[in-house]
Amino acid sequence: MSQFFYEIRAHAPAMDSTQGDCYHTCAVAGPNSGGRVARVIKLLIANDKGGVGKSLLAQFCILALQGMKQAPRLVEYDRQPKLCRWFGSDHVATFAAGPAAMDDANSQAFWDPMAEWLGDAKPLVVDFGAQAWGGFQDWAEASDLAALHRGGVVRILVPVTADLEAIRAATSVVLGAKRILPDAKVLLLPLDKDGAVAMLEGVEAYDALTRAMVETGARRLHYPMLRAEALPALDARGWRIDRIVAVQDVAAFGVPLPKPALQRTITALRAWMAEMYRQLLPDLLAALGTRPGLPAAAPADLPPHVLLEWGHMLTELPTMAGTQPRVDARTLSPRDKR
């Protein structure tokens, strides 16, 4: 099986001064670019309500960028950090963000590195845990982050469930993002795990979120539900989602769990990742200024080898705008055509 893991070079506290015009373009010439300028993307994942899928979304975004041969800096503001467990504490800048930290006299020093991380020439993924975005937003407004960060490729991903507190928190992010990072694009990702989010139409909190999206130009994508029964048990044992989908024989897990449950988890996770790519890849490619070539016939499903070699994503997938997603897990077996 082909190798698809890429080194993470994200020792976050160490900063350099080679920023040039990156506050305006967030662009650098890569080693194999032939002098062409490659844009750099910054992904911020936020909702002050816990349990809406932020950390899983952050894990996916990191792996997707690595599969596109990016090497993002990884940052998490969370009292219950997960990225450092998945990617290693040496590669993730972890801060115990919460109400106590937000009120600390050293809050400026706590948040100030974000100004440079948003403006330098390195890709960035930030997971704002529960109640962290509010502190970041307060700092950003006090520091006039909008003046410090002019332009650049920033995406703010806002997962949200049908919980009213999550809806209100998402509205706060959507409106606050426009003030502190006017050029950022906000993507709302409704997750129907607590019930259908769209069925809240007519409820004031949901309608306020809809108005905020119209006012700010935020876009709505779909956050597919993941029902993978053995995933919590595998996660607790240190299995990351990219390694799970690459497993060909469940015996490789070496865990005392029912084999059918493990196989169903692999199948469900492959289908979920395929749909996540279908939802997010067009925007990531557009943000990076990359356009994959269109093949003669667009595949109806993501080819299984793409799940194993994510670097092929840029050259072997068509532009997917307007296509209907298919997530039938039976079509995603690694024994299918490759």
C-alpha cells in the first residue's frame, strides 16, 4: 500500500520573521513551484458550544491539507485538547482556553501569537474549543486584528447542531468573524446528530442565524453524520481516522472488539471521509488557487485509491460543484478498482 502520511512541521511557538507581503497575499513560492506563487490557507474551526464536532472536523482538515502536501501549523485552544493526542504534543501548540484563561491578566500574551500565525507563510489549522472563540474575538477587537491582517486566505468553519445554544454560538461566530476578519469566508456546517437543523426554521434563534449568514455572505455546506460504532474505542487506543481507513484486515487493530463492528467502522469512516472531501474539497482548492484537470468522464464516486493516497486528490478528481454526493459505503471497498 502506498505511503500517504506526510510530516507535520508545526512547532507553533517558534516564529520567524520572513513574512514579507504575506499579510496581504499569504503566498509563497514552493520548492517545486518553478517560481509560481502558491497561496497559503488558514482554517479556523469555531463554535463556543461543545459537542458539535469541532475536533473531528479539525482532524479531517489537517489530514486533508497534509494529503494536499501542505504542512499546517496546528493550534488548539481547549481545556480538553485532542489534537495533541492525535498528532503529538511536539507538533501542536496547545493552550488551555476557557473562562479562567480569558480573564487572566496575561490574556494579550495568550492570544498575541495568533496575529503572526494568521499572517505568516505557513498553512494553519486552529481548533477553538468550547468557549474559546469568545475570548479570541474579544482580543481581536481590542487589538484591531482587522487592521493587522489585510487580505489572505482565511476560512472559518462553523459546525452547528440543532441545539439552540449551538445555534446562538454559531450566530456569534458568523457575525464576529465579519468584524474581526472582514476578508475571511465563513462556512457553516450543519450536523444533524441532534435532529435536523433545518427543521428549526421559524425558531427565532435559527432565523437569526439565517439572517446573519445573509448579512455576512456566509455559505452553508453539509456536515455528514458519522455513525462508526467502534470509533470511540479505537480513538481511545490511539487510532487516528486516516490510519483506520487504511486498514485492510481488522486483525491489524489488535483489540478485543467484535470483527464485524470493526469492519463496519472502517466502511462507515471511508464513506464519511469521501463525503467530507466532496463537501470541502472544492472550497479548499479554490482557496489555494488550484484547479484540477477535468477527466473525460467524472467519476460517480470518489475512487478508493483516493482514500489511500490523498495526494492524488489534486490531479484525479473533477471539479465537483453541482454533483450529487453518493455515500453508499459498499462502493468504497479498497478491493474495488484502483
